[in-house]
Amino acid sequence: MSQSRKLYIKTYGCQMNVYDSERMAEALGGQGYTQTDTPDDADMIVLNTCHIREKAAEKVYSELGRFRQLKADKPDLKIGVAGCVAQAEGEEIMRRQPLVDLVVGPQSYHRLPALEARARAGEKALDTDFPEEAKFDDLPARPKATRGPTAFLTVQEGCDKFCAFCVVPYTRGAEVSRPAARVLDEARGLVERGVREITLLGQNVNAYHGHDGGLAGLVLDLSAIDGLERIRYTTSHPNDMDDALIAAHGEIGKLMPYLHLPVQAGSDRVLKAMNRKHTAESYLHLIERIRAARPDILLSGDFIVGFPGETEEDFQATLDLVAEVEYGQCYSFKYSPRPGTPAAEKAHVDEATKDDRLQRLQALLKSQQHAVQDRMVGREVGVLFEKAGREPGQMVGKSEYLHSVFVDAPNARVGDLVPVTVTASAPNSLAGRLRAAA
């Protein structure tokens, strides 16, 4: 490539989009692009979008509007929209925002170099297909540059569950798993570049079937990689939490004691309307089995309040379930309709009621989070340092339980994994001190 160009990628939404943005940047690196932290000096801007949050598409159009003057000042600037909004909106994006040169869905970004070449030649480039070829097989080998100590690694995409509120089956397609050999090769490459912790990603990651032993078998094989110290995975569906994966939490030391297992609601009536195909009782029984395998596991989840038809009695069932489980971390949202999903056509709960229920739920969840963190004080945890803190000599890293921990460690380096005694609990983090030398 005769000329180096600058690429700016803005990533919205989930960890999978973070991973996708990395791979898109690597793919465009072969076209001579290097990344920049600002759109002002970019030769190409890509918005990697998410369709989960409320009014996601409108937020993308608003962001594109901010680039209008930049495009006027720099006519050769190319602007692309990727991700789930791109998949859902397609040609509509180019119709509403003519400044967009390129639209690519999440299953087609391995074709990004060819699309960029078309855009650079003056064409409008659009690809929102669900191609038959394996996307990951066609991506370039990952560069050998040094990495930070943690990394995401996508092993599964798509979902076959068709929850009534969710657009993922329509924007990411059916469940597809990467072959275990390719996942292991990528993991080894990440470790060679300095990664010590890998989080396996999938829209429904515990439905992974690229290994004869499922996700548990993949985790076991990954645990044999020298230099890989920690393994996590997200996000899971309760119906795919099989016996082997439950047992793995007690048997595989490198699998961290943290599990994000969304239930969404505590009312069986609402769960049926959501098409979740599990009950509150089956979920609670599952939690019992997981805690029997790994008693210290920290549980995280997702909740939607104000789903169409939810009554106060239904909402109380959600509060009751939360009280019984005791989550260490959680995400909770008001229901908002996604066009094309079954729930979008149903009568909605009024906004004031949704606001009230969300505040009550979040108050309970926050109290549980604080209680879990407070019980960590005095315990020793392993902290993987990820960056320097704000104070001189301070380092910040994650514990096994995914808590952020701030430690006075002037001689430590990013990537060190050290024993730390927790000394204090803050609203969203812990403080600790290094274990005294023997």
C-alpha cells in the first residue's frame, strides 16, 4: 500500500462488538489503515452499531449528522456503518444519510476490504447478507503486536431462541459455532502476544457446539495453554447450562468464579410471554446446582421491567427471585420495543410504571451488590493488573470475581497477576494491598 490512511472506529454495545471492531481494524490494516482516536483526522470512519438499546437507530443517525461538516471539509472521507443497526436498516441508512459510503452487517465484515475498495472508487457499497462462507476463516491472521493482558474471543454467534423482545436472531442470524481448533489457535496467538485472560463471547455462548464436549470441552482445552491464566465466558442462556459446564466451574481452576446468566423476569407468566422457555423455579434450581459446584461463584444477570402485560404481581415475583438469588452484579432495563419483534405489537406498560419498577429493582440490586462487595473485605483475591490508576504508584485490575480493585503497587506492571488483600469496598470497586512478602 503506497499510502497510510487513518481509521476511526466507534463501537457501541456488547463485548462482541468490541471484538468485531478489532477484527475490522485488522482487516482494514491490510488496506493500509492505522487506527486513530479521533474522527477529525480520519480517512475512514466506521460506526459499529448495536440494536439492543432504546432508539438505537435514531442515535446512529444523530451521530452520522455530526459528521456532515467533516465530510464537507474532507470530500475523500469515507463513512461506514457496521453492526446490528446496519443489518436491520440496510439501504435505509444510505437513503436517510447520503454521506454514508458503506454499510456492512455483522456477518459480512470479512468482506470489508472489498467494500472499502468499492467505496474508495466512488461506489455505494452495501452488504447485509448472511453469507455461506465462514466469516472467521476469511479474516486475515491476527497481527503479532503486543496486547494487553485481557482479550475477547468470539466463539459463537447468532441465536435460535427467538425471545419476544430480542432482535439478535434477525440481525446476527442462526446459531453458528467456530471450530475448536481455530478458537484454540487464536487463543494461543493471543497468549503469545501477552494476553493472560480470555473472555469467550457469544450471543448464546453456552450453546457452543464447535467441540465434541461443548463449551465445557473447549474451556478444558483452553486451560491447557501455558500462559493463559484465566478464562471467562458470556452471555449464557439458562436452558443451555448443561451438566458438564456446571461441573467445569468446580473442576477447572482457570475458569473464573463469575457467571452472567440472565433470567429477565421472575414471573412465569411473563417468562412465557417472553418465550424464554424456562420458569423461575427451573432457574432457581439451576442456580442451586451451580453454587453446589462452585460455592463462591459471583452471579450476574439481566432483567427487563415493564414487559407488555406485566402486572404489579408479576413484578413482585421478579423482586422475590432477586432476593432469593442475591446477585453480585446485574443489568436492568425498562422494556422498549424493537421493530419486527413479537413483543413490539403488544400493549405496553405506561412509562411512569416502568420508571417506578426500574427504580425499585435497581435499589434492591444495588444493595445486593454492596453487600457482596462488603463481604470481600479481609479476603485475599488474585488481581490481574490492567492499567495504572489515577494516583501515583497505583494499579488497577480485576479480581477473579470481576471486581475492579485499586492497589498501591509502585513496582507492579500491567499483566502482573498478584495476591491482594481487600481492605475496603467502594460503590463500584474494591481497594486492596499487596500481600506482604514472606
